[in-house]
Amino acid sequence: MSGSPAKRAAGVTDQDAEQLAALGYSSNFERSMSLWENFSLGFTYLSPVVGVYTLFGLCLAAGGPPMFWSYLLIGLGQLLVCLIFGEIVSQFPISGGVYPWARRLVGKRWAWMVGWVYAWALCATIAGVSVGAGPYLAALLGFEPSADVSIYIALVLILVSTGLNLVGTKLLARVAMFGFLCELIGAILVGGYLLIFERHQSFSVLFDTFDLGSNGSYLPAFLAASLAGLFQYYGFEACGDVAEETPNPGKRIPKAMRMTIYIGGAAAMFACLALILSVPDMHKVLNGEDTDPVSTILANAFGPVGSRLVMAVVLVSFISCVLSLQAAASRLLFAYARDEMIVGSRVLQRLSANHVPSTALVVSGVVPAAIVCLGLFMADATATIVGFAAIGIYVAFQLIVIAALIARAKGWVPGGQFTLGPWGTLVNVGALIYGLGAIVNMVWPRSPDAPWYINYSMILTTVVVLGAGWLYMLLAKPYDKGTAPAGDAHRISGRQRSERAAGALTEPA
């Protein structure tokens, strides 16, 4: 395309609007998010620092140093899911991500359930990440954290995130980019320093199981420790949640998704490696004497002042993570409302003067705040609900993976700028096998001495969310109100093949 950069950008925007119109929608979002800003949104949602630092002590005690390899194996499994998502978003670059994808691949009811599960999972994740920031802020400011203080900190963090998101897409993109740079540079500098000056373990420790496991098998311990990786590798789907705010989304978003897996996964593995090799006494961690090895490592390496600076970087990661999560949740609610799939659709689909779904943003702040507040009255309530966060997102992911297989069986051939070609079905099946295995691993009861409702909390919350959604869907039939296109992916493919064939017949010899 010739002409000035401004004219070229306007031409791309016009093409994006035409593609969206062909899919049955018009949009007033501001398409100002670059490839790297879109990637940053997914990266800060995935947040390697938040994921690694939060679960490091728990998973190291469960599986020992070889838990490091779970990051690589799970990253490869999630890459399969990412590739399938890339094919879908490339053809259907619509705000809201998994919900509109499910709508076009299978139909209204399937889409409604995907959106229901994913919305609750996002709200639970926002609540969990916000509460998780409490101990780090306490360490930064030098006071003793408590459950109630963490709740108050979480509420303030959600309020700040909502305010920043309401300013507009440009600020969201800039904060996400700032969070990405802080997190990546911080992970490299801290990890590099630990590896060079504070290494207490040899690389061979990554293969030392320390006789963990049961009945002579290390596998159960490794599967328990792999929760670190399972809670780490999602966030790439957020790149697609803002598809209508990104120029040339059919090409850029699949690339941004893959970058999230590559760069986010590499950063997480590097941070985990540095922490493992810097543990002063591995036996104390494995025996339960050192329950917070991250704090021990940072205090030994950087002293009181230095460790507080590291905590400041970690806190930035928490803030940018909540910001990205809330942006994803609000775009999902907006997409739901635009298709009249939810109560209050007229209000939730409105965009403010800043071109953001303001009411949806407020709701995506109020609901997580309510979940957080439950912790003031019921000690285990927040933990139980937050336990649904990861499993809910994995369930929503697999509903999309299954939807893609159903659509392929009906004749859908991905027609976007990114496709897997003849490998598509094989990758799709691989993504399903991996995802189902991951879900079983996450819900597997591992505390036989704990009360049943704690031991089976993930299964319980999943059944409650799915059951409530199914019941509401059957009684209220919210999926019947909108008239937006649904279940037409295979028909679009058939029409495209017919048009290509007709073009070939009319082409001059």
C-alpha cells in the first residue's frame, strides 16, 4: 500500500472495519494497540513473575528441583492450544475472545456457557491476584501482613485498576507495556544476579528428586509440583479479547499470542531456574522448615533495602496483571452484551467517550471486589472461590478446543491470515488431549486428611458454576434474545471455497 504512514494506517483501519462488518458487527473501539502493546497485555496477564514467585515455595516442596521441567512441558502443551486459538482469532477477530469464537464455531448455547465459565474464572483470578499482592506490599513497606490487611490492599488495587482502565485503550496499552518492561528487565536482572553471585546449588540438582514421591514413584510428586506451570501458562487469549482495538488483528494477534508463550515461558523458566539454584538449604524447604524460600533467597542476596526494591518490581507485576485481567473481563462482558446474552445488555455494551466499555469495566471490578470481601466473613471462602480461577479458564479453553474440532468435522477450514494447514486437526487433537490431562491433574485430590470440601474444592466450585450456568441457560434462555450470526464457521468456509472455485473457472487461460 503506497502513500504516507497516516494514509497506510487509515487504509488498514478501513480494511479492519470491512472485515468486522462482514462478520456482522460494527465497532467504535479505538484501534490504537500495536503488536507489542497487544503482546504486553497477554504477557502481563500471564505474568511470569507473579506466577513463579507466588507458587515457587509450595511446588518446590511438593516436587523438588525437577519441578522446573514442568514449565517446559506445560508450555509446549499450551502452545498447541495457542496455535488453535490463533487460527480462530485470525478468521474471527472480534472483541471478547473465547465467547464470540465459540458462537461462530458451534452456536449460541455453547458460546453462552463458554462466556459464563470464562467470566467467573476471570473474576476469581482478579480476586486471587489482588489478594496475592498483599504480602509483597507488606514486605515493601516493612509491616507484618495479615489476612484482613491483604483484603484491604486487594480492594485498593482493584479500585486503582478500574480507574486506570476507564481512562482508555492508550493508557491500558502503555501501562501493559511498562509492566512488561519492568517485569522482563526485573526478571533478567534479579535472575542474572542470583545465578552469578548467589548460586548455592549445581545444575545437576534439576534432576535430583530427593526421594520424593510415593511407592517408589516420583511421578505423583512431579504432577503435584506441575501446578506451578499449570497456573502460569494462560493469558495469551487476552490478546484476542481486544481484537477490535488492534490494527490488522488477523495477522498481529496470532503472532502476539505465540510471543506471549515464547517470551513469557522463557522468562518464567529463567526466574524459576535462578530461584532453585539460589536456595541456600534445599532440605529445609523440602522438610517444611523454610516455607517461604523466595523471601529467604531475596533477603540473603539483596539485604533489606535490595529485597524491597525487588518487591517493588513484583508489585508492579501484580498491578499490571490485574489491569490486563480486568480489561479482558470487561471486553468479554461487552461482547456478551452486544449480542444481548446477559442482563443489562443495553448498559454493558455502551462505550464511553474514551472508547472503552465503562459499565462493563465497573462490573469487572465490583464482582472481584465482592469475592475478596467474602474473606472478611468466611476465612476459606476467598481461597475456595479463587481455586476455581485456573480450572475455570482451562475448562473454557477446552470448550473452545472441542468447538474447533466440532467445526472441523462439519467442514470448517480456517480462512484467516494464520492457519496450520494440514496440521490443524492433528494439533487440535493434541491440544484436547493435553487440556483434558491438565484439568484432571488440577482437580486431583491430594490432601486425604483435609475436610472433603477443601480436598475437592476445585471440583465443587466447577460443578456449582457449570450447574448454575446450565440451569439459568435452560430457564431464562438468554441465548435466544440476540440475532448476531452463530454457528456459521463451516458455512463461511464452504462459501469461501465456492468463491475461489468460481474465480478459478472465470480466470482467463
